[in-house]
Amino acid sequence: MAGTEAALTRLRELFRPTLDFLGYELYDLKLTGSGGHPTLLVAIDRPQGVSLDDCEKVSKSLSALLDQADPLPTRYDLEVSSPGAERPLRTIDEYRRFLGRRANIRYRMGESERVAEGRLLAVSSEQVELRLRDSKKHEETVTVPFPDILAARLAVDL
């Protein structure tokens, strides 16, 4: 596993200048599958979102870069994708970027866990506020401190 982490660190360093030049952020990087023929999964992002054409453009650029640098000892497949419609929210900047969008947050409350789904209303360095609406159109605001968040992701608008 340590070898895989070292390889991923080298790949991040290799990809970053090209992705920056093309206007994309490296959202995630994983090496999955069997050791004999793994798959290199590259998730890219940018403020205006990622299209299929973007994935194709980045795939061609990274393929050329990988062919030249030859950073992995075995054959592998390269897959470039977006983080997806229900992407995890991992940083304060990501919460801020998606203000106004629906989010699903699993959080600790005392000794129990709760789940809240609603619109991201506000984000500070200490907490997130969600506006919840039930089936009867009643609204409620829930405030969740960052240390209590166990998992968060965007939710698809219905």
C-alpha cells in the first residue's frame, strides 16, 4: 500500500501543471483493480462543471504525459471523469462553492447520528447551515458544527 501511495503522490505532482494549464483541478486520484492490470481513476473538476468533452480532452493530455513519463511499472487503463452529481463535500471551499445547492449531511449529535438534507444556506469556518423543508412545506434551519460532520455530499434537486 505504501508503494501505491508513493505512486499516487508522484502522479499528482506529474498531473498538476498540465491540469492547471488546462484549467482543471485534480479532484481525486485512485489506482484500483488487480496488480496485473490496474485502472488509474482521475476525477477532475472546475467551477463551471465538467463535460464529457472535458474528460476526453484531459484524458488525451494525461495519456500523452503518462506515455512520456512511464510512471507505473505495469500496464493500466486510464479513466477520467467528473466527481459526479452527488459528489462528497470535503472542504470549506467546496461547501462555499455549492451554497444554494441541496446537500445531505450525516452528523453527530450527542451520542447519536442524524442526517439532514436541504439547501446549503450559509458556511463559516466553524459551521454549516442547511434549510430543510418537509413535505408540508414547513422550513427549518439546522446548524451543524464542522467537527460534528461525519459525511457530506451534494444531493440531486428533485
